[in-house]
Amino acid sequence: MSEVRTLVDPTSERSPTLRERVPRLASLEGRTVGLLDISKARGDVFLDQLEQGLRRRGAQVERYTKPTFTKPAPIDLRHEISVKCDAVVEALAD
Amino acid sequence: MEPVTRPMLPSGVVAFVKRDCPTCELVVPVLAEIAKRSKLTIFSQDDPAFPEGLDAQDETGLALSWHHGIEAVPTLLRVEEGVEVARAVGWHRGDWEALTGIRDLGPGLPDSRPGCGSLSVDPTREPELRARFEGGRLQSRRIELAEFEDEQETMFARGWTDGHPVVAPTEGRVLAMLEGTGRSPDEVVAEVPPDLAPCTVEKVAVNAVLAGCRPEYLPVVLAAVEAVCNDTFNMHGVQATTMGVCPVLIVNGPIRRALGMNAGIGVLSPGNRANASIGRAFQLVIRNVGGSRPGEIDRSTFGHPGKLGTCFPENEEDSPWEPLSADAGFEPGTNTVTVFAGEGPRLVVDQLSRDPESLVRSLAACLRTVHHPKMGVAMAALLVVGPEHGRVFRDAGWSKQRLKDALNEALLAPGSTLMRGADGIAEGLPLPEAMRDAQIPKFRPGHLHVAFAGGRAGLFSVILGGWLTGPQGSQLVTKEVKG
């Protein structure tokens, strides 16, 4: 066997893409905040509390649920949140 | 690297020879005779000065030999307009006369004599030749090493390994690995989570080299990658969960024996090359192509030593039952790989049960502890029955389904014992009071799986606890292994 001098890359050869974050909201007044329940136990308890707090601060709230916490959110759900909401909170729990 | 086009042969009679071949020496007078009476071109693989006076062409680069499949010298070809129309291998008077149309060749020679191996198929040269002539088939990025760079340190630094040394994926080794399948290197096998990166046959082959596979193992690794990369198995969740499961590969069909896999003593131990390297290659694909690494997308609290690779064959020959692949509808005798999201193996010791009723109760008592004795309903498990336990069921004439039914029946428990707070334990199922008397199953129906393997001595079986199953979790998947 000849000496090893060239290797074949075993990876996907992908480079991560860095994206700018959306600017932080200056105020919640009149803005729509999505609350995404990933379907873990008691995630709804946490989000109920959060919804009350957000509404007190003048925000509108949209509630969303992933079909299961074990899989990524379906693309249609991600798209809907992105076009309807100004901000989103994703809730883990247990 | 540019693909090398196949070099053309000159028309007429063409001979491949080497000096280091007694048969080639023997036929020099015959070649001289042919040269007088026909258009003859001689290619000499090791010394262009041989045979003297016959104006041999320099074939030390072996390009023609490689591309035209010369396996022995002397080889005589008849070529018409660049196309080979006849071939004679070694010295055989009748064949050479028929090919050249010249009678009474080599009057003082024996009628025939076998040749020697062509340098183009010499095992010490083949990997380098394959890389030179077929390297253009590979699309992956090449990484050049500096003169004093240690390839192992480079591969560790690049994060390609599981913490153990790997075999350096040279072009020659990757191309040799690809000989293990008839599939095209650029065929996309699957999109591998979590990055959902398209994974080609070539990328699987590169990782199979890293893992130490032989080329004939490659089809099993390819099938395993296909088996996990779908919504049913849910590789994303299996890899991302804080719990501790990993894909367990179970191989069925004649390929188990063809690859020399171990289904007997120490079936789950390291030591058998096929068991170990197929499982490892699969895991390296998930790591290197899917981009899953502990602490990143792999969030498992404790991890799992089986993530180095867990792969074993069923012992179909001694099993009382049809193979695991038959549970998925495959005919016995089909080569398949089944994937199950499993925890590490835990032994069940029962050395006294001699009837199936007692043994079932033992196995059920141990299966009840998977995850937590008070959890159940949506879970899965794989029970690997050992030969001495299997004998108890065989002697009693129990089918696999009867065993599963009996286990599920024995595992039913009243809600009152499983609810949160019961037995002074906060953990438990979130059951309403109305279900105190309901009989609750441990496993989701159809998700207690049974396989057969292990050494012949020892009244033991093994449990591999599962994960959340059904459409919300990970379900067992069986794929056919194709060439």
C-alpha cells in the first residue's frame, strides 16, 4: 500500500450558514406573539401563564402545537408562524 | 480530478507480456514469428527492452492493461478498428493459431503453458492503479496531507472519528469499497438527519472505509442508512433525545453467513469484524454526513456505548421461530437489515424455569422495569431470546406470537399500581382515578419484538429497552439488502 497522502472527505461538506437575527421588538403593544407547544407534558401549563402575561402587555397571542416533540415541526407550521407572528416562544416542558 | 478515458488498442494482433514471466520468455520466438507475418504490437509491463528486437511498447504505466482487463501475461488479442474481437490467455498453440490465422506456431514448444499474473491486478499495485484510473469517479473533496502530517491526528482533528482510530479513506480504498455494490457512487441513498444532508453511495463508502469494513459489507451499511432515514424510524428524534437509545441493526438472511457474522457466543461483543464494522460505519455516516455529535444535536444525557455501532445477526439456523424479518413480511431467506431504537443490553437470568409459563413470568418481570416499572403504554422493547431459553419454548411448541401474547398478558397491570404517587413514587403514568381498575399494557401493541441469538450455554436472554414508539416516536423498520 502506498503512503497515505490524500484523503477523501467523509462529511457532507456543508458549511453552516449564519443568518442575522430578527431585531428584538421594542414593544409588545399590538404585536403578535406565537406560542409553540412542542407537545411535551405540561408545556400547555407553562404557555397558558405566558399567554396571560403577554396579553397584559398588549400583545396578541397565537397558539401553535407541534404534532410530536420527537420530530421537527412540519414545514407548513413553521411557515405559518413566520408570516403571522412578530415573535415566537417555543416551549419545552416535562 | 479529470476522468481518465479508456485508451484505445492498436489494430492487428496485440500481446501483453512481462520479462518476469517464464511463459512470456518461452513465447518470444512465437511472437517473433507472428511479427514477421502479421501486424503485431507488443506491450511490455515491466521492461520495454523485453522482448529484445521486437520493438515492444512501454506499458509500465499499465493503463492499457487496466482498462482492457488484462489479468494474465502473455495475453494475445485480435483487435479490429479498436475493438477486441478475440483473446487468448497464457500460451496455447491452438488458441494462438486460431487468433492469428498462422499455422504451426512454436514448433518446439509444449502445446500449452499457463501464464503469470498481470501487473495490473497485482494486489500491491491495484489500489494505487484504481485511484489513478478511476479516481475521477469520486466527487468528494480531497484533502491533501503535508509531508510530515500524521493522517490519524488529522482525522481526529477534523472530527471524523468516534474517538477511536479509523482507517484512512484513500482514493484506492474508497474505490475498492465501491466494488462491493453495483450502485452508482453518485446515487443519493437518503437525506441523513439532523442536517438532512443528501448522502450518496460514495459517502457511505468513505465512512465504511473509516470503520474498517470490507467491500462486501457495504450493501448492509447502505440498507441500514436507508432504514433509519425516514419518518417511521425518526432518526432525528432518536439522535436528539436526552434519553439513551441508538439504532440497533439486526441482520437476517444468507448474507449473515456469507459475511462471517457472529450470532453465537458474545453476539453483542466486539471482536467480529462484520458485526463491529457495519455498525460502526453506519454510526459514522450519522456523525459525518448527518452532522450529529454528542453535545450538539445529540443531546443524550448519558449517551450509549452502542453508539460506537451495534449490529448483530439473528441465529436463524437454531431459532425456534421465523426470522425477525418475517415479522415485517419478508420471505425467510431474504437478506434484510432491521433497525430498532434500543438501549444497551441487559441480561435476564432465569436458570430454573423449565416450562414456558414460568419463563414468561420471569421475562415479563424483567421487561416491566424498562424505563421505569410504573411506565408503559407507548413504549417498545426488543427481547433477544438465548438458545437455552429458546429451547424451553421450542420443546413446548410455542410460536413467537404466542410468546409475545403471553408476555403482554403477564405485563398487564392495574392502573392503581402505575399512577403517579402510587407505591410512594411520584413518577408514573398520568392516569385518572377512573382508571384505577383498568388493566394497562406495558408496551404499545405490536411493539414488543423478539429475536433469537447468543451462545448455547447459559439460561439467559437479553432485553434492549426501546424508546417512545408508534407514530409519535420511533418504529422498527426492516429494509432489504440489495447489491
